[in-house]
Amino acid sequence: MKKFIARAAVEMGFILFLFYANLLMGEFERGGMGRKNGILWAFGDIFTAKNFAIGVVAALIAYAVFESLRKKI
């Protein structure tokens, strides 16, 4: 059981990392305000409760999908 929880936590953490990395890159693209306001502003803009909730839900869905694919293959 510990191994299952640890694996889920690592996989969901990695998905959250990719989610936040994507948001941060978006702040420094053409239309993003990160270029003008700086990196600290960008961190403050992306680390919000709403973004965290979206990231956790997306990570749970992705984890469930990958687990079902592992069992089928």
C-alpha cells in the first residue's frame, strides 16, 4: 500500500511540475506579462489556489488514465 501511494504521489507531482512549467513558459511568450513585470511577478501570477486546484484535478485524471493503460498492457 505504501508503494502504491508513493508512486501516485511521485507521478502526480511530476504532472503538477509540468503544469506549472507550462504556465510559467506562457508568462514569457509573446502575449505574457512576464517579460515586462519579471520572474517574481510571474511566480505570483501562476501560483494561485485556482491553478493548484486545476493542476491537482488534471493530475488525478492523468494518473487514473495511465493506471488503466498499465493494467491493459
